[in-house]
Amino acid sequence: MVITNAKVVLPTGVEAKEVRIADGKIAEIGDHLGGERKIDARGRYLLPSMVDIGVRVRDRKLRSGTLERLSKKAHAAGFGTLVLSSLAEPPIDDEITLEFVKSQAQLCRLTRIDALISGLGEGGKLSDCATLLKEGGVGIEFRSDIDGNLIRRLMEYAKLRGVHLFCRANDPALQGDGVMQEGEVSARLGLGGIPELAESSQVARIGEFAAAYEVPVVILHASTPRTLEICRDHPWLKAQVPLHHLLLDDTACDDYDTSAKLWPPLRSGQSREKMLAMLQNGEIDMLTSLHSPVAPAVKDAVFAEAAYGIDALTLFLPLLYTRLIREERISWPEAAALISTRAAETVGLGERKGKIETGYDADLLLFDPEGLTVIDDPASPYRGITVRGSVEKLDTISQMHD
């Protein structure tokens, strides 16, 4: 099979090439490739399917059928691989829960679903990381404020197994009763504020551990300029940034709009602009959808009591294209690295997924930049915004996930 008339997003640039697919792999990239069966891309962009780390299921509840629904939504949006957060209900901190996730993931024939494992188990003690990694966990997740000796042990486990650690950085003591970004907007609304220091101070702490043990740590959902500066200056830290924190700021919470109540909280307009500049300077390693859907009943509440969360897969690539690529803040190859290549490498899939390159899985998507969509979802902080483009996942060449 040969894909023709595509704008192929390669690591080195966008080129008008043809791509031959054989046995579920990219067999050849070139010009005028022969073949009986052809797919005409009609000038659309051909990209590696997206990879997202730390996503959550609805209301964080792991139940029968939950992953299959998540897989279908992700597939339609162009995601080839999702990596679940271990901080679920129940948490992925023992063999029974991990086996349940694996058995449910095997039913998902459209999108690959892997899982992080929780570094801590019941009672705040270390989980059996060695066994859980051996049984299929792709990385160890932990909160930054846990006891330093526990962090030290997690570093040792990760180094022994050659995997990344994935850290959610926040200082609960500094957060206090805060429910959104501390600043002018929170003061105007009369809501408790969360200082950016609650995140960045913890990132600095984790950076010291990572440097001492020489273990790579991904800061999940990095949301402040200072966090990015610390990651930039620590070679063992990588920053994964939510797309929303580059597109929205805390003014989205005006009128007590709970659709904009996200975790981490949306930051100030000044912080957002700084992070956009850092994106253009190559100081962000990965982007995430921050997918963390919750039931309407727990969102439709007074702001202080409403749940954090956003249903974010469907419009991820159109938003990214409209606001970042089309406005020339980043290029298509840079975008592919941010939403696919580096995430795949981080969870041990870097030799199979995340690039359009000979020998890689033919896990691909087409993006049509034409067409306008007005977001009319009342539960979205983007409602009323017009985005360009649509995703088509190439089912004809997608293979059964192993």
C-alpha cells in the first residue's frame, strides 16, 4: 500500500513524498513509488499518531468498558497511544489493578493504552515497583511532596530498571485553600489563590534528587515559567506542558466559569506569554491534552467546590494547529516532536512510534487544515472559538496492538 499526494511531516521538515506501508510498518519513503493499492491523501498533512502521557479516565474511575470508550475517542482525535495516570480509583499500585488495566487495554483495538504505576501503595508505603514494571508498567508516577527517603528509593528503582519517573509537582501547604491561580483575577472573584511557587519550589526539589541519582524525571503538567527554567537548567528534568496553559489564562475563570477550573490552574496572562516564548525557544519537551474528564454534576457547582478537569482529546490537534502552527509559533516538525516523538521515547516506544521513518509502525494520521469548526460545547473553556482543521486516523493501515 502506498500513500500518495501527502505533505509528510518528517523530523527534518515537511516534504511532498509518498509512503509505502507493508506489514504494518513504514517500508519506504520516496517519490513515485509503485504499488497496486494507493491511498490519495489529497494534499493533507501526514503525521505520526499522537502520544499522550498522564491522561485520566472519566472521574478517575477505572471500570469495565472505561478504557474502550476512551480508546474510541482518542482514536478519532488522532492519538495512537495513551498512557494512563496511576492516580486513579483504584490507584494502579498493585498487580491486581495493573492486570485489570492490561486486560481492558487488550480490548482496545484502536488506540494503544499503557499505564504508569504509582510509586506509593496502600498506607503511603512504596509499591512493588520492580514487579509492576516487569508486569508492564511503563514508568513510575509520584507526587513531589512525599518523604525524601521515598523519593530516593524511587530513584533507585527507576535507575535499576532504566525507566523514567513521572512527577506531579505541588506543595499542598502552599496551596492551602486555594482553588485557582493567585493574582488579580482570584482577588476580584474573592477566591483563594494558589501561588506559582507551590509548583516551582517542588520542581527545584525534584531536580536536586534527579541530578544526584542521574535519573530522568518528567514533570507532568508543568505550568509556570519558573518550572520551565528549572527544567531547562537541570539536564535530568523534562517538562510536559498542557496545551491549555499556552492558549488560556486565568481570565477564563471570570464569572466563576468552572469549565476553566483545571489542575494545574490556569496561570496569569503574563505567565502564559512567557511560556509561549519559551515554547518558541525550544524549552518545552512535550505537550499534553491534560485529558481529565469529569461528570457534569461535579462541574456544575460553585467554583470553590467544582471538580478540576477537562474533556480535551477531540479538539487537541485543531486547537494546536489554529493557535500555534497557523500563527507560526511552531512548525509542523516541531509540533510532531512535542506531541508524539518525545513522549514515545519517554515511555520506551521510541524505536517503534512517534516518527515517520523507515521501519517505524505505520501508526499515522492525516490532518486536513481546511474547514472551520465553531466550538459550541457549553462545558468547554473554548466555547465560541473557531478552530481550523480536522483529523482522519488511517484505519486502513492501523494494525492490531500487541
